[in-house]
Amino acid sequence: TDDPVDLMEDVTIEFDFAGGGGKLISKQDGVVTLDQDLDDCIKNEYHWFYWNFKATSKTDRTVTFEFKWERSIGDGGVLYSTDGDKTWDYLGLKSRQKFTFDLKAGQTVHFSCALPYQLADLNSWLNELEKNDLVTINRTFSETNAVLKTTGEKASIPMITLGNPDAPKYLIFTGRMHACETIASFTLEGVVNDFASLPADDPFWDEYC
């Protein structure tokens, strides 16, 4: 007789959280099969798209997470966190389509294709940055202020201004045109923080905003 099928009822896959994304296709015999949630996006040649999910197991078990499409895992490999997103680490890249992880009983592990940068991260940074007298932050869109319009879901994209807005020259930085390329947000933080560290009487501010 055939061995009974393990439907992995002790393993839960979660996408419904801030930044979560993906679809569960199946769970069976130690393999969780996943797909990216392409929504209304056009599929490219490799079907690459953002994914981000959490896995919880009630028992100790080794699980292989396999995506429907090849090249679903980027060159950097898979990011994971076992401590509620306080710290992150990389799994070595062995395949562009699947990876294996040893889940511990009662443990929730967060897996992502990119280091998450959420609205809470942005607001935390803006709150700290706003303490600097050089900085003006417009957080809410209107036709009269300088916020960078709104998203498709009508969320305001804030604009940060450093220095004298009447300066004769402007330097403009943008980041994360592609939502899943989160490293751009961390990089932009570093660039802005560097400029914000200049003294208010630095000659730079006489010429640039």
C-alpha cells in the first residue's frame, strides 16, 4: 500500500501582515509550494516578483519551500528572521526556486526576498529626523504643499526638505521607485542623515537645498 500523504496540518503559512505577499499552492510531504501574488502586474520572462511570508510549525520538522517559477529567489538568497524581525540573516543561495529550513516546534520564521522596510520604519525615522531644525517634512498631500503626491491607494508620500527652500540650487533624491527594492529606503536614509548632520551655518546651505 502507498504511504499516507502528510498534509502538514501542523504548519501554517501567513501572508496577511504589513508587507506580506504571496500565495500558498499546496502543503504536502514536507514541501510547501508557493507562488508570487502578481495581482495585475505583467509577468516577465522569469516570473520574478516580490514575496514575503511567515511560517509556523507546531512540531520540529524540515520544510522545503518551493516556488512555482524558476528564478523566484534573487541573487542575494533568502532573508529570514526568527526573533520577530529584530534581526535578519541570509540563507546561502543553492537554488533560485527553492530553499530548505529546519522549523522548531512553536517557532515562527519570517522569510522575505528583500530586507523589509515598512511604514513603521519610515515613520520612526521621520520622527527622529524632524527634531533637526534644518528639516521640514510634509506628510499629508494637498495641492498647496510639497508632498510627493499620493500612492494608488491615496496614501501620502512624504517630502523631506533640508535647509533653506529659497536657496538658488536644489539637490533632489528619490528612492524605491520599485516597491520591493527596499534597500533603496535604507540607502536614502543614510544620504539624508549625512546632509542633516551638517551644521546650520555651513556654507553649503547658502547655495543648496
